[in-house]
Amino acid sequence: TFPFTFRKLAGCTLFITGASRGIGKAIALKAAKDGANIVIAAKTAEPHPTLPGTIYTAAEEIEAAGGKALPCIVNVREEQQIINAVEKAVKTFGGIDILVNNASAISLTGTLETATKKVNLMMDVNVRGTYLTSKACLPHLRKSKNPHILNLSPPMNLNPMWFKNHCAYTISKYGMSMCVLGMAEEFRGEVAVNALWPKTAIHTAAMDMLGGAGIEKQCRKTDILADAAYCILTKPKTFTGNFIIDEVLLREEGVKDFDVYAIAPGKRHLLKVRSAQEEKKLSRSQQEGADAAKAKTESAAATPSGPVAKTFRVIQGAVTEEYVRSTQGVFQFELSGDGGGTWYIDLKTKGGSAGFGKPPVTADVVMSMSSADFVKMFTGKLKPTLAFMTGRLRIKGNMALAIKLEKMLSQLNSKL
């Protein structure tokens, strides 16, 4: 509710990919309040069976918020669709001042579990789409008074931890970050190029799809990214080549209350980035955990006791012929920390069994995690999908069977 003179993006034209929902739409609505022109470059023209919003419903919301909207059907995998939308934007609004590369494809799967078409989709949308949209907008951006490109991509951290669980996705997002690195230098003095990434998981339809019911309580609203993006896009074009974390920037801008962004205030949030100190501490504790697990496994003549052993006793007691018949899978657990070592649940062999050591037959699924998280997972305090997405659980082998185990867990929780 600033007087007109303070509406910093009034009359500016923003070209936003993937703006029909989620983070892209939140950034669009924030700019629309200033009276900006928004080009909604997204591919949902017909209502999607599971995802909310189309380019036309987003356009209505943008106009209602005080902006002007130009919905364009753009699949960033198709160069001609990008070029057509850029031409239409320039014809309609007289130019382009800001490009937000937000469109993204995601699959948090290991190398062997990622289908080739998913790899192609992530590389095409995230890397190639960002590159080609930037290329198409740059000639027009150079004519603007304060031009910006903003990519929604992470700071490049080459710790293997960010690659090991979803190599293809990380490569594709770092590809977007490399566009920032290169283009910021190439167009220094002409166009600002920056990256923005959330400190915590953000609640969007994509997140619901990945994390399942209840995930939103550990997420923040898209508003935090919209506010951070607004801060960046209203800075002079000399502010360039930066990899910005939403919370860090907003703290510098004087924001103190982050509960306003929480879906469930007071809850711990899922971290998407860690500080260097946290990284060091983590790798140290992982190493200690691995050493301890090794020592435990080596002296494994004595059967472990404690929460893990208790959990397996309950599982052993709960295994029924019905579970064995409906699951037909053998699960091996590599646990680090107290009560760690190798454990198994056999839901394939007649009668089924569970306990310490290697399974009697080769495992279909191998899960690696800390013993504390394992106990949490089996007592319903930690959702397997969530543990997997945040890197606390690693799964090798048959993903479909891993999902079957998750179903069985929900039935077991009452007994544990």
C-alpha cells in the first residue's frame, strides 16, 4: 500500500516461465501489486487433472492484483514457442525488463531409477530451457533501464551429498546456476543476472506430489520467495552474479519474523541448503557414524539390544503370511549409529522373518539410514518419502517394493 511513486515495478514487464502456479505465480502476483506487466509463459492452457491453475486463471489473478497479464502457451523445450512469446511480449508491452527462469522439472531419484525420458525432461526444461529463454530475452533486456534475469536455482556446492541421491536433478539445477555464473560476467554492466533458492522446502503442488499428505507442515509459503525476488529485482543492475538464499537476504533487509511465512508456525522446516559449518559438522558426524557402524558390525557376535532391536522384535512378531503374500520382497537395512549394522525384513520366504544380519536370500531393496531415523520411521514419526527426499534415507533396488513397505509401515505403526 505504498503511494504510487513507491511502486518500484510499476510499468515494468516481467517474462516469467512456469508462472501458472507455485513460485512463478507468487512472484508474478507480488509484481502485479506494483502495476507491472506480466508475461505468463507456461504450458498449462487446459486444466490439469491433478495440478491447480492454467495460464488463464493466473492471468485473472494478476489482473485482479493490479497488473496487466499476457498469457502465452510456452513449453520451454520448444524454442519456437519461446521466441513467439518474446515477440508477442515486446509487441504488447513495448519491451522486456525482467526475466524469471522458474520453469523446472524434478525427479528425486537415483541414477538407476531415473528413466531416460525423465533425464531428458530435466535437462531440456532446467538447463536448455533456461539458456534458450535467456538468449531470446537478452536483446530486449539490454534496452531496458534496469534489466534483470533471475534463475530459481541453488548455490553450487560440490559436496557429493547433494548429488548422491538424485544426480540428474542436481546436474540440471546446477546447469541453471552455471547460466548465472557465465551470463552475469558476459553481460556485466548491461544486465543483472542472479540466482535465488529457498533455505527451506516451499509448499507447492509439486511438493505435495513428492512428499505426500502432511508435508506442508514442514514447508514455508511461496510468499518468502516472492518477497526475496522482489528485493533482488528492484536492486540496481550492478547487483549481479549473486547466489541468494531467501532467508539470508530478507534478514539483511531487516525481516525478523519468519513465522509469517510458515504454513505451520513454530515447526522445524525441511532444509534445502546448509551453511558451510553445518556441512563440516554433518560430514564429521557421518564419518563417525560410519566408523561406529563398522566397529559394531565387526563385533556383531553379540546380538544388539536397544530401540532398533526392540523394533525388529515387534516387526518379527507382526509378520504374517498375509504380509508375505502381498509384499513378496526382501528388505535389507544398513544402519549407522547406536544399534547400527545390517538388519533385514524377509517378506518373500514362506513364513517371513526379520532380524539382525544379512537376509537369508538376496535383498530386493537396500535402505541406508541412521538407526535413530529408522526407529522414527517405524514408529510413524518420520515419513519414508520425506526421509528419502531430504537425503536421510537412501534406497537402492526396487522402488515399487520400497513403496509397498511404506504401506505396511502405516499398518504396523499402531503396534510400535
